[in-house]
Amino acid sequence: MKIKRFIIRLRRGPLVIGLLKACFLLASLLPVRKQLVIFESFHGKQYSDNPRAIYEYMRTHYPELELYWSADRRHTELFAQQQLPYLRRFSFAWICKMARARYWIVNARMPQWLPKRKGTMYVQTWHGTPLKRLAADMDAVYMPGTDTERYKRNFLEEAAKWDMLLSPNAYSTEIFRRAFDFKKEVLEFGYPRNDVLTNQNNMETVEQLKKACQLPTDKKVILYAPTWRDNQFYDVGKYKFEIQLDMKRMQKELGEDYVLVLRLHYLVAENLDLTGLEGFAYDFSTYGDIKDLYLLADILITDYSSVFFDYAILKRPILFFVYDLDDYRDDLRGFYFDFEQEAPGPLLQSTMEIIDTVQQLEQSGFAPTAERQAFYERFCSLEDGNASKHVVERILQES
């Protein structure tokens, strides 16, 4: 264990980082390869999100492009299994291609030390409509390994490298420009990752996904997708999350008609213990892309995660399990709008409230309210199923 920690510290230390940066700058002396595009999703841990949607559109419609995925060394098997062209993050091949790529298409921050050469276009897709305060808008930062001033400074230095930024709606555009101090071009077309929610929202697709995920086809699906808490962590980059749902009670009350699919945030470190919940609760935290889980879910339970903005496109029930609302709102992050008044679903604080609400939906069905329709118009109206096309065409105009 001590040897492993030493190797990790060495890999993240100034000597290795300095060497990587020097190799990058040396490779940058070579010409940009105009057909070369590098994609990365959540620090190389996933084949997912907006970069995946853009990649799949480019692969289909622009076969002349040279496309590669940036893959974390612990997750290369995922890319290999899907026969995706990938580069191991921080390898020599990765450095050389990153330095010569015409486009970087990324949905989270890149390493602070990584330069961006002239001739490379950095397209930041980001990964959600913001409810929680971001970057420069945050009053305080509780994440390990940093403080408020340094976190904001590093974030804004990173954002200064971006050439284009994707936005799903006008609300997000306004926040992104201020929170990221972003003055360049914003592509406000909806999110490419959400095209599938418009184009494939049908029973045939749902049935196929349930079978592929080995979920019972004769039961409805509740998807639980909470976010992380800034102040709950083991170490830098390793966050913990203690599930407050009484899943055994849910199994007893709802198990005849429903199964529960859990999708924890990518920053949460620990594995779930679902012993005794076999056949009812399923851990899909490492499943490749949450879009499939949206499509197969009949009900979403979340909290302060931006997933509800995307799921709202499907016009299905959303329940908010907000047992720590006061603490999260007032002490950790703060919200951009009146969450308690405008959330597109009931705010619930206990497992029994969730069970009662699900049972009421089972009895009376789901009918969207006028407030829910207003929410859809404000946040989802650009999602017409063509965002990938619009984004790719605009990006490639700069070739």
C-alpha cells in the first residue's frame, strides 16, 4: 500500500508533470493535423455524454476525420471492449496527438498544467444545466486539496483556454458566461447528448434497453441519481456518499411492481452494498452512459443533480429526495433559482414520502401541470433532436 501511494504521488508530482509538459511543448513544434479530433468524457473515465454524441455524429457523417478517445489508464478496457480508438491518458502517444490535434472536445476540466497550442480548438461541452452555483459564483469551496480563491483562479485559467462552449438553453448561457468569465462563442443549440431522448423515446427502445441491462421487462423502473456533496470525501478527488434511502422498505412496499436502478455521481468513490436487495436494486453507477437509464426509467428520483433538467425532456415523473436541503442550499453550494418553488416535482424528505408518492402515481397516473410545462419551455425547448448536427457543423466551419 505504501509503495502504491508513493507511485501515485510520484506520478502526480512536479517531476513527472514537468516532463509531460516539456514533451507536449516539443510535440507542439510539429504542424497541427487538421483532421485529428480528441474526445474526453469525465477525465477519461467514460464513453458518454456530449462528447460521445458528437463523436458518433462525426464518425457517421465525416468518416475522413481521425477520431480518438482520451482514456484513463484504469478504464482503458471499457474503450477496448467497445472497439473505440483510444489513447491512454498521459501516455507518450496521448501527448503527441493532443499536441497536434485540431480539436479537443471535452466535458470537464483538463489538467491545469496542460497548455493549448495555437491552432488547436478547445470545445468545452460541459455536462449539465446548472442548479448549483459554479466556479466564480461559488461563495465558498469545501473540496479537499484546494481553497476558495485557488479553486476559482484555477477554474478561470482553464476556462480561458476554451474556444467554444456548449449551452442547452438561454438560462445556462447567462450563467456560464458569468461563472466561467467566458467571452468567446457559446453554441446554444441544446445538448447533443439529449438528441436520443427526443429521437428514441418509444416503447421498442425501452424494451431493448431493459433486456440489454438484464432488468425485468414486466416491472417499472425507478432511477435514483443523486449528486455528490462537496464536504463529504475521503481524499482529494475521492468523495463518499451515504445513501439515505431505506431500500429494504422500498423493496417491501414497491418490489412487486418496480425495480430500483442506482446511478451515483462519477466522483463518488465507494461501491454500493446491495446484499439482500437482489432482484430489486441494481447498481448502474459505472454503466457507460446515463442516457439509456433515462429512457428505461419510468420515474426519476434525484436531489440537486442536473440530471432532472435532461430527464424533464421525457415528460415523466420526477421526485426530489432532499433530506439535507437546508444545509445544501445555505452552506454548501446555493442555487441559481428558487428550487423549492420551481422544482418540476415534489420535494420529499423521507423514504415513506417517496413510497407514498410512487403509490399515488401508480393509482392516479401522471399528468404534467402548467408549472411543469413552463419548466419544460424554459429549460428543454431547444432539445429538438438535432443538437449534434448543429454543433458539429458549427465546429467544422472553423477547419
